[in-house]
Amino acid sequence: MFSNILIYFVVIPLVMLAGLALCRNIQQIRAVAVTGSLALTGLSIWLLCDYLHLRALGAEAPMLYTGSWSWFGPLNINLSVGVDGISIAMLILSSIILLTGSFASWKIEPHTKDFFLWLILLSTGVFGFFISIDLFTMFMFYEVALIPMYLLIGVWGSGNKTYSAMKLTLMLMGGSAFLMLGLIGLYYHSAPAGEPLTWDLLEIAKYSDNIDLHWQYLLFCLTFVGFGVLGAMFPFHTWSPDGHASAPTAVSMLHAGVLMKLGGYGCFRVAIYLMPQAANDLAWIFLILTGISVVYGAFSACVQTDLKYINAYSSVSHCGLVLFAILMLNTTAMTGAIMQMLSHGLMTALFFALIGMIYGRTHTRDIREMGGLMQIMPYLAVCYVIAGMASLGLPGLSGFVAEMTIFVGSFEHADFFHRFFTILACCSIVITAVYILRVVGKLLFGPVYDEHHLQLTDATWWERTSTATLIICVAAIGCFPNFFADLIKFTFSPQIFAVIGMN
């Protein structure tokens, strides 16, 4: 088992949990969190380099580094792992945000050890989910990633944190119930009559054409809605703004930057990959819902005055764009969807990190009570401008290449329905520019709202480390989009399209 490199994406967080349990002071806690996060980041980068090397040598298998170990024989449940370009991109994203989130939580109180224990447990679920190709273990890791959110928000959050934590938990558990039913249904339709049933994603894909179309419709709806709840799909999005607003900084970063990506990843990897005919027939229904998410989230962000709520509704819009692109069922739009997951993950983590740093100094998130921060904390203000420009799609940053790829791919459909909703989604760019420029103008420029704010300090070294890392990654995607597009394109190779039956 331990000869497979992917296992270490779960082993390292488990070792971190054991190390944190033994820590006696905050310096040791910080050392374990940062060291473990650096190890995961280094491992993911090494995996990326080796993966590209193997593909360059001609490796054509849909998934590489595959391995399977029996776990529960009677139900044929295995710990099966494997990755492709999308999985590796998500692993890199997760490790970077965990690392920067650890720096952003440098001064977290109270119960610092307990906070990091739950944070690392959440990360264990995230990493396990992205490397799993067995539907049962994928669902197990999915639940491991969700459950810690209740305590992380309920104990270390702010505002109406108990309500927000309960609302988030109940709605995500409701989505999990739909998802569980869908996965069980796939299990019982995973093989031809007389053949042993399996949870293996690749094996189910081979026989997906044999699943009765009516069952495909039902199972597609169950799995897409189940994952779509976590992806903040309308009308199941209402948990997201409250959860983001009450969560502590690092939890908001992981929540919006990584956890919500489990929704888009699951919709592609399970719902569309395994039920392509149902996806083709029913995509129009979910295109309407995701199109509403894109525009509704952007409009809602315009009327907010709380910085976290602004970014939370912005996340509803951007994550809606991910699902919207996936449902277009062509390689260009889907490539844009994956790049949008990376882009949004990094820039929203940057936003939430900066909001937490500003709130820690001013003790308010209300933009009506702040102004002139460029004079007081120029480094944080410049970082906020960069994050805002990435969000509204400034060329040279990640948001531009991701959104442009999505809209170009979406417009490939020549029918009125798809082009109408593509144009509608494009309108979100204008709306995004409105609320981003409004916040930047009010928050950073103009007269200082409170004279006491003149005594505030700029970013510390650990805050600069966190924000600079995220900014470099956002700029890297914007300046070198071909590298990331090439990483993703192997997932959309002819072999995979032959398996899932899409054009």
C-alpha cells in the first residue's frame, strides 16, 4: 500500500493529527501545521512533475498511479486510488490553501490545538476525496470533509455562528442523503447481470451504457443535486453566505477555496462521467438553475455591506459558473470549468484571508464604517485590489483566462437556448465589476472613516507570506494558461470521451 505515492496524501494529514495531539505549546502547533502543509505542497508539486513526465512518455490510461486494496469484501468495497490532470490540479490547490490558511491562523484563539486538529481532519477528507476512485471511499472522505465544519464555525466563528453552523450542516447533510441514494443506485447497476457488483468508478464507466435510461435520469438527478448543494447551486445555496460570514479566516479559505470544489469535481467525476446520456438529456434543467446562480449571486453581492457576505455571494456566482460550464458538455467549456475552480479557489482564499486581516485590525467588516485603508495599511490594500481585479476578470490574472474559456466553449453550441444562457452568464462580469469597484473605492480610497484607524499596523510577515503565495499562484494561471490547459487536456483525451460517450 505504502509504495503508492497517493496514499501519502492521507498519511501525512494523519501524522499531522498525531503530532498535534502531542504538542504542548502554540509554537509546536504552528510548526506541525506549517511543516505538514509544506510536505503536502511539495508532494503535490512532485506528483505534477512526474505525471507530466509519464504523459510525455506516452502513458494513455485515464488514471495513473492506480492502486486498490480490499477493505470490506462482502460489498466489494476497496480503498482504490488514482489521479488524472484534474485530480492533481485539485490536490495542488488544496495543499496551497491549507499552507496559506495555516499562516493566516497564526494567532487563532482560543483552543488553538483543537482548531488545527479539526482543520487538518477536514483536509484529510478533502485529499482522500480527490484521490479516490471507489465511490464508497469517495463518499466516506466527502463526509469526513463536511463534519468538522460544524465545530469549526460553531466554536471559532463569529456573529450568529451557531445558527450558521447548524444551517450549513443540515443543508449539506441533506445533499449527502441525495448523494448516498444515488451512489447506492449506481452500485446496484454497476455490472451486467451475473457479474459481481462494484464501487469502482472506472469499472462502472465501462458498463454505463447498460444502465436503463430511466434509472440514469433518476441517479443523475440524485448525484448532481447531491454534489450541487455543496457547489452552491440555486436554490440550495442559502447555507453558503451564512457559513462563510461566520467562519474563522482559515475555515473560510478552505471552505470557499477547496470544499466547494468538491461539488463541481463530483458533478463531473460521478454524475456526468458515469451517466453521459442522462447528462445530455437533462443538462438543460440544471443549466437554468446554474445560470440563475451566476446572475443571482452577482446581484446579491452588489447590495451587501459586510465584506464576507459580499465575497460569499460572489462565490455563489463563480461556483455557479463552474457547474454551468460543466453542463455544456464540451472540452473547451469543461477546461474553463476546471481553470475556474483553480482560479476561484485561489482568489477567494486571498479575499477571505485579507478580510480576516482587515477585520482583526478594524474590528468591523461593514464597508460603511471603513475608508482610506490605502493610507493606513498599503500592503493589504494593494493585495485587496489585486484580488478584486482577478475576480472581475482583469487580463493577466486567473479570472480572465478561466471565464473567457468558459464563455467561448459555451458559445460553441449554436442553438438559441445555450447561447441565451451564455449571454446571461456573461452579464455577471459587468455586475461583478460594479460591486468590486464599489468596495475598492469605498474601503481603500477616500477619507479615513475613523481617526483611530490611523494607529493600525500593516501586514505581519506571516500574513505577507500567506497573501504573496496566493497572488503568485493567481498570476501564474493568468500568465501561463497553456500549462494548466495542457495538464487538464489529458483528462479529455479521446479514450476518456470514448468511455463516457460525449462528443
